Amino acid sequence: LQEEEKQIAVISEADRNVKQRITELKSDAPELDQQLLSAVQEKGYELQEIAEDLKELAEETAKADQLELFDPIAAQDITEDAQEKQEQIEKNLKDVDAYDDKVNDFPEVLASTRAKIAAIIEQNSLHNMKVRPYDNLEQASAEAAALEAPLRAGDMDEVRKIGARVDSLLEDAVAMTERQALLRQNNRRDLETLRLGWSQLEQRREGLRARVLESGTRFVKQ
């Protein structure tokens, strides 16, 4: 009886939780649909993958609603998956705006990065570098151009991957130039140290030469 009572308590708790979750999923659905519609109209993108995710979310919610009376445990599992999907859809819709801005702002970001690299090269006389930061900029441009297609489709996982590669290429281009500048600065300091040491040795040599000449006038050579 105790085991049965425990099982009943588990089912009762699941039944109570699943009702609340289903209610929340149903109430949030219209807002998500409106957000998708607004994004499609505003950006001019189809976002068919996000639309498909919303359709699957509605189907999971309906299935959980049907199971709630007969199998609240199974309904609870479905609503947990549905809530995760809902959160991912919300994130994807927010990222549509963010990555649309990223695409539009990329030419300005690229120009700024190019100017920064050029300034570092000019300031440190790095015109014959072995590394090729501008190759990274060309790759970043190609990646940014490839980002638009999955963005239009709403494939936000792919969009985020491409966006991360674009950022990494731009950051690496600046970083490799800065490393070369640091090496050049260190080389200059080492050269100055070498020149100073050489100058000191020259002075010592001249001093020794003068002493030798002075000794030559005072002593007979043997």
C-alpha cells in the first residue's frame, strides 16, 4: 500500500505540473507565432526552419494535452521536451535580429579591422611580414557572405557557427599583426642593447689601446 501510495503521489504531482505546463505552452504560442510573423515581414526572410519548429511545438503541446488525462507521466515528458523547444525557438527569434544586424554591419566592421591592421603595420614597419592577416579578412568576407542563406532559412545553429568563424578570423587577423609588432619592438630593444654593449666595448678597447701606446713609450720591447 505504501508503494502504491508513493506511485499515486508521483502521478498526482505529474498531473498537477503537466496541467500548468500545458497551459503555459498554449498561452505562449500566439506570441511566438506573432514574433515569427513580425520577423518575416520586417526582415524579408522565410525562416521556414523556425516555422517548422513552431509547428512541431504545437503538435507536442496537443499530444501532451491529449495524454494528460490518461497518462500524466508521459505527458510530463512531452511537455519537458516542448518547453526546451520553446526556449530554443525564443532564442532563435532573438538571434535573427542579432545576426541580421551582424550581416548589415559587417562591411563597416571589416573596414575598421582593415584600418587597424594597416595602422599597426605602418607604425611598426611590418611591410614584409611572414604572416598574412589580410588573407583572414578575405576568408571572413567569404564566410559572412555565406551566412545570409541559413539566416534566411532560419537555420540558426548554422548561422551561429558561421558567425563564430567570422569573429575568430577577424580577431586572429588583428592578433597575428599585434604579435608581429611586439616581436619587432622586442627586436629593436635587443638591437639597442647590443649597440650599447658594442659602444662600451669600443670605449674599453680604445682605452686599452691608449695604455698599450703609453707603455710602448716607457718600456723596451722584448
